[in-house]
Amino acid sequence: MYMQYVRLHYETCPELVLHLLLHEWKIRVPNLVISIVGGLANAPLQAKLQQVVKHGILRAAKTTGAWIVTNGLDIGR
């Protein structure tokens, strides 16, 4: 399985994005949306704590049927 992503212009019509997700990619409407903004450079965590946070976010997403959205920046370690 691979992760799908889309790169958008800031003026992209939200209805077009929703159509892509629901009708082209056939993704179910989420029960929850988890938005992650920023990166580890802004709030450095110990490696163990970082793993706990990642595991918790993934578990929350899996158990609730959530989508995880990010700003797409990889500015961490």
C-alpha cells in the first residue's frame, strides 16, 4: 500500500478536493480530521516520547476512522 497525496494551489476550490478524495480515490468520509502543523524543529522531543506521540496519533486515527492532514513540511530531525 502506498500513501496518496496531492499538492494544491492555495486558491484550489475545496469542492474539487473533496471530489478527488471521495470519488476518484474512493476514500470514506472521516469521523475525525487530525491536522498536524509544524515539525520537530519547533518542539524537539526525546526519541522515546516522539515514538509515543506518533503511536498515539496513529492509534487514534485507526480507531476513529480519521484522516491525518499535514502542512507537508519535513523540518524535523
